[in-house]
Amino acid sequence: MDNPFTLAGKTILVTGASSGIGRGIAVACAGMGAKVILTARNEIRLQETLFLLEGDGHSYICADLTKAEDRQHLVEQLPLLDGLVQCAGVMSRVPCKAIGAEDIQQVFQPNVEAPMLLQAELLQEKKIAKSASIVYIASIAARSAVAGNALYSASKAALISYAKCLSLELAPRMIRVNCICPAMVWTDLALVGATQEELDADQAKYPLKRYGRPEDIANLAIYLLSNASAWMTGSCVEITGGGNELIHR
Amino acid sequence: MEEFIKNFANQWDETEPEVFTPECAFHELEEWSSLTGLAILNMVAKKYGVKIAPMELKNCVTIADLYNLIQSKQ
């Protein structure tokens, strides 16, 4: 039987590919036969990710997606895409009473504005192939409240609502749009605003006894990028180790 | 130091301002919570341009300890 999960013959762009979930997804996509294009700000870490990719034909393009000129440069160089995974994002821990305009910008620019603008530019320049699959990395934080998480949660909720509308607009061309909502995953972002000790105690409370790893999320991304999920769009899939609420720390 | 204590005290809602002296062991105050900690880290970043890790804040016993940590990073 043909493997419905294969990504052979697909060209996939991964944003935020220099670390964490983005790097994990890039590695997994290459492992499943895709030609992967990596993008992020940090060239050295992009080269590290590139080095980890199985197979040939992969490449990277440095870009700060919050900058219009960087996005333009990226989009110009891209081939036609069969898949796009938007992983680039930042974490923020600020109590509501301390939120200033700069805090909002610092989170909403990379987490909401940049992916929306990149998506629009990719569509205008006709870089998304028919029947392509688009995946956004959101978070369970969009619906699970934790004190101090307001900006991050709100940014991910915005991304999810955006993606659902996008899925309707692209459905006529059989382009699918889905979100992945992970609970806590071990990445650099997890360490923002918490000590290692607190995180270790927190992960023990998950029914599956640990936080996620980038490869856990990557396997779900492979499913959403592959033809196995051909009848799936506008969905938001939670992947949580059984911890259906983010646990207060 | 005086100004720092004022900024520090501003992050609390229930504790009387007189409590905040350089020797105050702030983790032991009834109002202390991780959210207060976040508010303090945020204030330090914005007003003093210094990034402090949650672990470093945990290791500060008194307000003076935190003040000295900020000084050492400026």
C-alpha cells in the first residue's frame, strides 16, 4: 500500500525553523521525503537545522518576517509551495496591569501580523500550489487561561480565528488550512518566565508525565501536510499529553 | 535605592508600603505569588533595562539583594 503520510515530491516552507518546534518539523518533513525551505532570522542556527535534514535539495532563506523588505525578499525567491508551516513566534509573560503598547507590539507583530502578511503576500505572488496544505502552530493557551499569559493567549486565539477564515477562502482551490494547538513543549520559549525547577514539577502533572517534544508536534504536522488529511481543513488539533488545561504554576 | 523600593512597592496591591525596606524578605510576604514575581521582572526590564531570570529572582532573599543584582547587571 502507498504510504498516505509521505511528503515525497512536496516542497514545504517552514518558518521559525532555526529552533524548537520549527526545527523539529523541518527535520521530520525532510525525513518524510519533502524538499524543505527553512526560514528564520538567525543564519547560523538555520545552517544547523539544514545540517540536520535528511536528503538533498533543501535550502534556507534568512528573514525577519516582521520586516516588509525581508518578507518581500523571501517571497520573491520561493518556488511554488505544496506546504507551509508557520512556526515563528514569541512567548510573553506580562501581568495585565503592566501591559504597555510596546508589549502588545512585541507579541502581536511576530505572532499575528507577520504570519497574516506573509500569507497574503504568498497568495498575491501565487506561490501556493493547488491542493497545498497550510499549518499554523497556535497553542492550547488560546483557550486555556494562565495568569500572566494574556498577550500570548490572545495572539494565538487571533491566529486561530484568522486561520479558520483563511480555510474558507482557500477551499475552492482545495488548499487546506489547519492549526496545531500544543500544550507545553520543551523549547526555549518554555523557559520564558519560569524556572527549570517549576517546569519539571509542572510536567509531572501531565497525564502522560511529560511535556511534549518538538518531534511529537512534528508528527502531527506531517499528517496535516500529507495527503492523509485530504478531507481536513479549518480544524484546530490539540496535542497535549492529556493535559487539557495548561497547568497553573 | 529609595526610588527602586518605590517602584518595587508599586507592584503590590495589598501590602502596606512601610513593609518594603531593603531588608524585607519579600518572598515571605502574604501577598507574594508568582504573578507578583512576573510584575517585578517586568518592572525591572522596563525601568532599568535589565533582564532577570525567574531563577535569579528566586535566589534574592531581600529587596537589597535584588537591587544589588540589578546594579551588577547595569
